[in-house]
Amino acid sequence: MLKSLLFAASLLSVPAMADETARVLPVPQQDIPAADGIQTAVLAGGCFWGIEGVFQHVKGVRAVTAGYSGGAAATAHYNVVEWGNTGHAEAVQVRFDSRQISYGRLLQIYFSVMDPTTLNRQGPDQGPQYRSEIFAADPAQLRVALAYIVQLGAAHAFSQPIATRISNLGGFYPAEDYHQDYLIKNPRAPYIVVNDLPKIEKLKRLYPDLYRAAPVTLAAR
């Protein structure tokens, strides 16, 4: 894995910085009403291993798939995306029951576990493929995402401006099988221990009402 091979070296070049995600964020003032059936959200926030791992522990989430969004289907392959010139971001598709958790609350968690103020970077990972971006599936998701970023800015929720992009979803392409459930399968990998397990602990600490101990896995889909 490219991330694993470069992880130790990259730590040497990552400056110490304040934790922008150490607090409970305000509940979105605008949201999408609950509806029957399973809804989907596509979110990018750095390496998809950690974002997938977080949402696998969220109540109301039925499935999480790691993949790529923002580029063409022909380039949606890990060894191509990692060059950073495909337009793709590492992303996750979250399938959720909106009667149990709303789209807005998913965004609240999303902004709480990754740093939305860094451009094309999360932790030791750098490049546009690691950007934070919300891929709105419809006008309602677009409206809620835009309004929430305005709300967080007005509340001075972060010390720096939010760099997270919002765009219309053009397509989501599942990643290779070995990326799916990666955190669950590799909980002791150094990259996971340092970068991703703290995200799950943050979810548990900040939003205990939304946390579930047993993650949804590929086998359960």
C-alpha cells in the first residue's frame, strides 16, 4: 500500500497543528425531512479508510462503501487516482435510514471527525485526491450542505476558513475489494492506529447518542 509505505516518512514533514475537530458542532439549522426507504450520501474527507470506519459506527447507517468520486469511470482505480490528476477524491458512499439519522446529522459528524480547513490534505496525506468534498446527490442535499457551511462559518466553529468543496454528484465508483472494511480488517496497522481510530473515538465521545459499538460490515450488506 502506498499510504503504508510512505506513512513513516510523511510524519516527519507534518507540522504540529491544533485539533480543529475536538468539539461538538451545532446541529444543522436546515435539514432534509425523513422519508421512507434508504437514502445515500457521498462524502470525501481524506483517506477513505477512516471516513468509512467512522460511518460504520453511526446509528441508522445501513452500509458504507469506499470508492472514488469527482472523475471519470475509466480512471476510478487506486493506482491511477493516487497520482492526484484524475479529478477523483477518495470518498465513501453512506446508505442510511433517514428515519433514524438525517442527512444534516451525517454532515455534523463528517465535519467533526476530519479537518475541513485544510486544502487538499488530511493528516499525512496530501494531494487533491485527499480533499474534503461533499458530493450532493440532489438539490436538497446541495441546499443543506451549503447552508451548514454558512452556519458553521457564522458560528466561528473553526479557527480557519472551511475549505471543503460542495459539488453535484456525477458518479460514485466503488474501490477495489481490499479497501472495503479496511479499518475493521486492519485495526492494528500503524496508519489506522494513528490517523483513523482517533476519529472513531471522537465520534463516540462527541456524539454518544449516534454511536453504535458494532460496525456495519461488508458481510452484513
